[in-house]
Amino acid sequence: MSTISNQQITAVILAGGRSSRMNGQDKGLIQLNQKPLIQHVIEVIENEVDSILINANRNQKRYQKFTKNPIIEDNITNFQGPLAGFAKAMEVAKTPYLLVLPCDCPMIGVELLATLKTELTKQKAQICVAHDGNRLQPTFVLLKTDLLSSLLTYLAAGDRKIDLWYQQHTLAIADLSQYQDFFINLNTPQDYASLTQISRIKNVAILGFSAFSGTGKTTLIIQLIKYLKQKNIRLAYLKHGHHNFEIDHKGKDSYECYHAGAEQVLISSADKFALINRYTEQELGLFALFEQLNLSQLDLILVEGFKREIFPKIELQRQALNHPNIFENDVNVIAFASDEILIECDRVSLDINNIKQIGDFILAYMRH
């Protein structure tokens, strides 16, 4: 049985959709763990195929840096689905086989292509589609490029369903049930959050907020605390205060004892206590402050401030304030919450006025 060589395969990564569930953002360009999503895919397959094409219907200049080949657009306008991308790639490819992958599958491995090649050859098929053990994954496919005329005829008739076109040809199914993570695709902000590298200290998730003054950061955090508390999340709030801030009031015994020189003041009541600890040397850093908390009683720490510390953050913006975007200079920003969606933003976009959406993003982030 002859095998298919890497030099006989062109890969096309499909990045031409509307991304409606991502508020219209171009998914392939959104960063996941400080790397554009499409780059995750390219790094897996770049040594497994002869060349790589990218099918994109917008942001072509931004995509061009990921491939030496020209970016290919659908010949059919108005986002007509993945088969339009298939057709354009088959038209451009100079190899007998085409590997098709979506841009939002960062967990794929080289075993995917190896299995598709083996099954296509063994079953003497024209098309080989991956099966994850539960269902077909029709955009994970290896097919012969000489099927182009058949596909163009199918599209010209107004048909768009992938499965129906596949059924017109000799079809092989590749069992990839042992690699189900390969087919994790990212369609929503929560999907991205669930794969974002999480920062933890002793199994407690850490997430910060970055914003300019006037954005309403503290008000939003209070609303989020209430929402997350309803979800039974045990959390702490840590804020970097201004120099010489006071948490007690002049005239109170505890205030006067502290200013008289006490190194520590512990105030206790029936339902709470507060410890005021004077710095004897330099100010503690963020992660040293975490150690002052009772971490065994926490699931999450929300942080306000500490912008120079390295940990994941959500940026908050109000476009009317016309502040510069923090994420452009901070790789630790994982999501951008604003009252206007920035379509070309390369971080996950959230609605700053939608507490549930932001809260659900946080839940997905902390629970993986």
C-alpha cells in the first residue's frame, strides 16, 4: 500500500467565517496564551505538509504574516460557509491532496494528519473525514484536489452542506476518538477562557482588572462579586491603595493606637476582624500579599491595580473616555471589556455592561 508523502499535501486553514458568537471578532487572530489562535494550528502542521494556505475574507494583511503564500478569499461572497474556502484552496493548490483545518482548533496534534492519510489510502477513498467518537468533524478532512469540478458544480446549484457533498464521493471515516481534545474549538469567550493559562497560588485562581480612572472599575467589581457569590465562589478582593491610605477613622481607639506607634493593630468583632500591619521594610509585592490571605478558604482572588505585576487581567474601557488600549502594551491582558466591540482587537471582547457575560468568562477561566 503506497503512502501519501508530505510533499503531496497542501494545507488550508479556514479563517473566513463571521464569528458571530465571538461578537464578530476574527477568531484566528485572537490571542490564546499570548499567541494568535491560527499560530497554534500552523506550528503543528508546518512540518507535515508541503505548504500552507490561509482562507480569510477580512484582515488579509494581518493574516499574511503567517504564510508565504497569498491569502485566499472565497469566490462566493457573503460568508457562504466552509465549502467556499475548500473550493478556493483546491483551485490554488498544486498538490494532489488538500488538508483542511479550522483556525480555532489549538489542541490538534500530528496524529490527526497521520490517521487521515492512513485511512484515505487504506479505504481507497477520495475524501477522509475525522470522527471524534461521537460525530463526524467535517472541517477536519483530507481530500483529493481533483474533486474541484464536482465541488464547483455543487456550489453553483446553491448547495452548501458539507456532509451532502461528501456523500457524493468515496468517503473514508478516520477514527480519532482517542484524540477528542483535537476537536476542541473556540466559538465563545467562555471557550477561550477555558483554555487560557490560569494563574494560581495554592490552587486559588488569580485574575486582575486594568483600567483608567473613571471607567467604573470598582463598581463593576462589586457587581461581579455579587454575581460570583451567587455561584458559590469563595473569593477575596485585593486592591492596591494610594499612599498613606487609612482604613480606620481618627478618634477611634484602634486608629489612635496605630498612630501612637503600634506595629500591628487587630480589631475583632462577632462577625469579622481586621489586621493593620505596619511595614517595617519595603512594601510587599502582589504574590507576597497573597500569602497573607487564608487561601484554604478561597477559590478566587480578584485584584485591582498592581499593573506592573505579571498575572492575567481583564481590561476595562469606556470608549467615550478615549483612553489608549492597555492590551496593546500588556501581554497579560486576556480579555477586553468595553461598551463598544473592537472587531480588530486581538483579545477576547466582552461587554462591560454585561455582568453575567464577564462573570461567566471568569467562571470558565477558573474552573479548567
